[in-house]
Amino acid sequence: MGKVRIHYGNVATLRDGLRQALYKTADAIRTDVRDKQVIPFDKGTLQENTFIDDTHNPDNAYVVSSTPYARRLYFHPEYNFRTENNEHAGGKWFEPWTSKGKYAGWVKRRFESFVKECADV
């Protein structure tokens, strides 16, 4: 039977690359959400206060909207959102980028390309 040798330095490099790829993917989602003009926009405060948070656990990256009203707007798509500034503004603006959304394949492809770039695989 053969021996298996684990190179822990390579494992650490791969882990760091995966974390970078995850962060870059979250940032790409944040940018795409902004570019597709789906976030409700009056003065731009909600959109400007959307950022990537990976401070609590480096193995997770969250796209966070930090205004006090973000949750209320997100979970009430029945509201009549203004569309002068963002043409497709509405509630649940991240849904198309989730695993069952219409951009799920785009997210997967972006992550795969970032893994190749950051983890050198």
C-alpha cells in the first residue's frame, strides 16, 4: 500500500486562496447588484452602506447593508419602490444571486475563476 504525504504549507496556501476567492466573489455580487440597479435608491445611502463583512469568521463573507431600514425594505417587496435612480429597485434584491436565483450560475463561475486566480489551482 502506498504512503500519503500531506504538505501542510500547500494546504494553508490553498485555504488562504479559497478565502480570497470567497471575498472576491462576495464583492463581485455586491458590485453586480449595484450595477443591475436593484437596490432601492433615494439618496444612495443604502447602496453606499453595503459592504463585505468577513471579520467574524474568515471562512464566511457576508454582503451587509448597514442602514437601520435595510431589513424592512428587503423583506417587503410589496412596497412601491421609486425607480427614478435605480430602474429595477425592489425588495429582496439579493434573491437572483442565491443558489436558486437566475444568476446562481454566474456566481458559481465567478467563484471558480477566483479560485483559479487566488489558489493557483
